Amino acid sequence: MMAGEERGVEREKGQAAAFPASVGSTGGDRWGRQRVPMLLAGLGAMAGFGAALGGYALFFEPFSVRTERMALRLLRERPGIPSEGLNILHLSDTHFRGADRREHAKIAQVRRATAGEKIDLLIHTGDFLHDDRGLENVLALVDSLPKPRLGAFAVTGNHDYLFYSMRRAPVYTWRVFRAREEGAGSGNGGRPRVDVDDSGMALARRILRFGRYLLQNRMDGEPVGQNDIARLRRALEERGIQFLDNRAVRLGSTEVYLVGVEDWLEGRPDLQKGFAGVPRGAPTVLLSHNPDIIASEAAGRADLILCGHTHGGQIVLPLLGPAYTHSEQLARGEASGYTRRGNTHIYVHRGLGESIPVRFGAPPHVTFIRLLPAHEEPDMFCAG
Ligand SMILES: [Fe+2]
């Protein structure tokens, strides 16, 4: 027994010698015991923060309709625009789909934001619908708006033609990308028409190019059905909205022209046809759902381009900016609001609705734009 005890003592001594930090291991256990609740608390705080951000993006910001106002002077002399300017109410991308609670809330906010405003033009730059179930609420929205003095005008957006599934968007986008690489998709947004097999290094290089393609803000939902665009147009035309499909109108007794083009992705945009009959040098506003129309040289004839489609990126990340602009022509920072090309003002509307129903840092809005002549007229009563 004694020997065993001694051996045991020796063993303890040996352990102490072999593990001189055994005293510290008691502190380590304490730290370990403290670390678990601290980690849990940290994870809990992160989960809570994430849930709060998610709740904000899902339930608050999409319903927070803002009002934006701006005055724009033409960037070149264009005689014929009233000296007091034109007051434009610009809406876009309502994306209604019959989700009554969401859509009624937005309609009520738009009604409050626009009540009593004196407007010359009411403009909607497309994506009225997400799918056909939204028509009734689109009409309710139009009925809630102030009546314009010179008319209401619109162009169609890609969602007015089709509805899309985002579930298979990555696979579909890959197919579109491949078709574009094969040169089969030009002129219609790159819809796939061919299948080409890849293997080995060629495939690896193609995957790298696909990564760059995604970074250029292309992610297409897969078209899975058609909306009844004829019914939408009929219903809106009955309410006095004129669709400008590759055509122009002169605004009342002014010399100002309004040109509209069909959607860049799903329609057949034709600027030559749109500008036909518009005198060179006349002040012109161009309506296009998709801002990528600026790739066409003829778009430079316009003094102001009004467009939508980007939703302002919908999710705008701190430091990084809009997550996805859905535009190949705009820089990431141009996905929302004012920008410019040459002598052409461009205004990109973030929209009132959403495709995927979240917004963060890109709230829905209505915009009032006052379009003014290039120079202020001299005051006749000023001494000089
Ligand atoms: Fe849209």
C-alpha cells in the first residue's frame, strides 16, 4: 500500500513536472467556462442584430415612401420650354402583384405625398406589374394621383411583359451568359438560343469570365410566364395614360417633345423611330424603362432621360454600395437618382415596389422634377 501510495505520489510529482502549467489549467478551465457564455452572448447579439436588420428590410423600409424633389436646367439652349418650367411627377417600378396589405399601404403613402401638387406631366417608366394579379391595385394607385395639366405618359417595363422565377436565376443566368458568349443573344438582352458543351481548362476560363459577368450586374430571373400586357395597357389608356412605344408626342402648346421607347430586354426599342418627327434642337425628354438605353448614341439627343429598372440596387451595403444594379451601363454609384452623360440629364428612379420584397438603403419614392430652360430669363424690371 505504502509503495503504491508512494508510487502514486511520485506519479503526481511526475505529472507536475511534466505539466508545469497545471496550476494555470485551473484558470484555463475558468476561462473556458466563461468563454462559452460570452460566445453565446456574442452569437445571440449578432443573431438579434441580423434579425433587426432583416425585419427592417422586410417590414419597414419597403413601406417608407420618400418624396424627392429636384430642379434641372437644360444643359444646352433649347428654345420652346416654358420659362416657369415643367413640373413632372415621376413614378416607376410599382411591381404590384395583388399583395393587398403591402400595396394598399404604398398607395396610401403615395396619395399623401402627392396630394395637392400641381403637375404638368405624370410619368411612369414601367414595371407597373409584377404579375397580372396586381392590375387592380395599379389602377387604384393611378386613381389616387393628381391630374396632370399636359398629360400622363408611360413606357412598359420587362415585368409588364413577363413574370420571372428567381429560384432558378443562377442556372438561367449561366445559360444566358453562354448564349451571349456564342454571339447568339444580341439585341434581345441575350436570351439563350444555343447550347455549347465545355470541358477542362476551357470550362475553368469560362467560369472565371462568368464571375466577371456577374460582377457587371447581370443576374436574370428565368421567364416562366407572360403577363397580359394588352389588358394592362387598355385599362391604363382608359384612365388617360398614353403609352409611348417608339414614338413621340409634342406637349400641348409648348415646343417640348416626349419620346418613349419599348423595353430594352423584352420589347423592341427603336430610338430612330422614336425621334422621327422630333425637330432637331427641340427640348426633349426620353422615357425608357431600362437605363441601358444610354448605350445608344441617339439617346444623347434627349435633354433628360427618365428611367427605372434598377430599384436602386434594393440592397445598398455600407461602403460597397448597391448589391446589384441590373444595369450594364451605369456605374454602381449611379443606380439611383441623378447622373449625367454629356448634355443629357439622367434620372434613375428606385421604384415604388420590389421584385424580391426587401429594401435596405434604397427606400421607395415619388419624385418631383422641375425642368427649366438653360438660362433664367432676364428680369424685365431689373435696372441694367
Ligand atoms: Fe422593376
